[in-house]
Amino acid sequence: MSTELLAPLDLAFWHLESTEHPMHLGALAFFEGQSDGDRVARLLAERAAAIPRLGMRVRTVLLPVGGAAWSTAEDFDVRRHVRRIRLPESDFEAHAAEIAGALMEQPLERGLPPWEMYVLTAADTGTFAVLVKLHHALADGMRAVAIGAGIFDQIAGASTAGARTERRVPPRSWLPGPHQVVGFARDRIEEVGRAVGIGASVMRASRFDPWGASAFAAGSSGTRRLGTAVLGLDDVLRIRRAAGGTANDVLLAVVAGALRRWMLERGEPLPGADPRALVPVSRRRPGRAAASGNKLSAYLVGLPVSEADPWARLTAVRRTMDRNKAEGPGRGAGAVAVLADHLPPLAHRLGAPLAGSAARMLFDVLVTSVPLPRSTLSLGGSPLRAIYPMAPLARGQSLAVALTTYGGRVHAGLVADAKAVPDLDRLTASLTDELAALLRAATG
């Protein structure tokens, strides 16, 4: 039986999960044309079964204390993970987003490989979409793309031709040999020193009087709602060329402006301190294989919702991101993910409740970008038309924004606590309005 210890950050995500706060990523993909739902489900099951990582489950281990390991599920039945749901024909996309939000509320069953896929079909026309759920312990954004891409015709075709998309990691023992003890002790001492330094920077940046705007102050209800928006990539790039910086800076400014519009439309006073966005950063090396285990850090960015001028908001965001990049992703409060790498497994198990509750002191909203292959993708011959990524909500959080670029457009997936943010559709519409305002500022 193949066995592999969970990497530290994976273990942290595994222990952070609760019934009200499941820690899985998601994506809702819509396809062009029509197809038989049962045929699509069979195709998904066949391709998912061919991805080794999707046949592994998490089990506890005796050593290290508090640890867990991936192991091959000998009784793995892919049919338990791929399901079909029929939706009304009218307003199919709205119904698909609604059911996706409801399904994102439900934790993945522990004891099974932690993933699910749903084929959503219109009852009469054959229009279909696919919802994918992957536990965050199984994959970060880039790893999720590497795994999920295996269901598409282009990647699955390459795999069957002999180009494997998944490299099985050799089993690792958690019992060191005698010759490893001295080196292990030295490494642990060094890790403790690094952990203290990183932890101190996290504490310095923590807020003991978190932002109290009523838009995000509501208690977590465990309910989920999905909002979707599509932005023109050409518009984003035109703004970037005029302002400098990166396309991601532009998108962060769009989110900031959308939050401002949304709060003003609600009739709420703007907060005295700008809300903080946690912006995950991949620590994977370019050109390297997507090895197992999360490789993440993050930046903290103040979203200047109190600034009335769209161009000034973009300038402020760019200035903050430039400063973050100059310091690197291993410092500041956003480095809490790096801190996980330097803590023993027992600390993750015992500290998970405290860490989950502390998220509110660090940031107000998660804003993440998920990379996709640039090539055109299809499933069973049906081209991928749109894909909306979804990020999990930490305890005390009401909104997470995930962005991805595909087909010349930026697709935004907004996951919100349904009771804290009942008017999510107004916020998603504000994204489009804010991009238009930035474009006018860039070209006028």
C-alpha cells in the first residue's frame, strides 16, 4: 500500500476543517453544445479513476504524533465520487450556480478520497456543466489545476498516449534511522528559530480590533452562495499598460472598487480602516513538476475602499503589492502559510481551532488567482465555455474571491456566507462597473 505523510500545510488545512467551514476548493465549468449527462458522468469517472492522486485517502498515523498520511484506498470506487444532478431547463446557469453554492456547503466525507465531481444537466436540452470539489489538503490552486486538467480531452488524450500527468511519490517513512537523528535534531532547532521569526512578524501585523464594517461582521452561518462575473481580459491589459504593474494589481483594484460601490449601495458607512485582502502566492518553482503538497505563502493588501478615485485606488494597490514583492512572501502576516512548514504535526492538531478563529485578525477577504492552461479545453468533444473557481471560507470570513483567465476573459467566482452577504449578485455586478470605470480613467 502506497503511503505518504501529509506535508505540513496540507495537515494544517486538514485539521482546520469543521462542519461549518469545509476546506475544499471548487470550480464550476460550463460547456458548449449538448451532451448526454450519463455519458459525461461515465467519461468523468473513467478519467478521474486514471489519476492516481484521486485514489488516495487520508488516515491518521501513530508517528509523528498528530500526523496523518495519504494512503491508497484499496476499496476505491470512483462511482461514489461522480454524480449527476438534473436542473430545470430555464435559466440553467443561475440554477447551476445556486446548486453549486449549496454543494460547497457540504464537507467531503472523511475516510474516502477527498474529492467529488457533479455533472449538472438541463432536464430536456442536454446543456451541461461540471462542478469539481477538491479538499485543500489534496491540492493548492496550481496543483488543483494539474489534477483537474486530467478530465479534459486534451490532457486525458496526452496521458493515454503515454505522457503521464501524475508522478506517484515514493512512500516516506516517519521513523528516522539512527544516522538521521542528529541531522533531524539540528533541522528542528533551525526550524524553531525560523518559526519564531515568522510568528513574530505575523503577530506584529495582526489586528486586535478587526475591521467592523457590518458588511463582513455577521457571524458565520455555514451557508454558501456562489456569484459569478466575467471581465474582459483586453480591458484589464489596456489598464495595466497605462498604469504599469501587473494584471493582478488591476484585478485587486477592481475588487476594491467593487466593494466600495457595494457598500455605498447598501447605505453603509465606509470603514475607518481599509479592509485587508489575503492574496495567496505560489511557492512552486517555474518549470518544475507540480509535486504533491501545498506550496503557498501570501501577501496582505489593504483594499482602499475609502478612496473615491478609481485610478488612485489602483495606484495604492500597486504600491502595496510592489512593497510586498520587494520583501518577499516569507515575511509579514501573509506568511502564516510558511509558518505551517516549521511547526510539528501535533501543533497543527492542537492549534487548529485557535488558528481558525485568528483568521479574522489577519484579513477580511481572500482574493486569489488560479492559473489555467492557455489552450482551448473540451470534455467529450464539448468546448469549455466558462469556468468559475471557488475558494474556501475560513472561520469568521464572509467572502472569498477567486479569479481565472480563460478564452480571453477573466472569470470571477465569489463564494460568500449566504446569510452575511445575501445580496451577492449586487457585488458581482459591481465588478463589471468598476472595471469600466478604470478603463475610462485609463483611456480618457
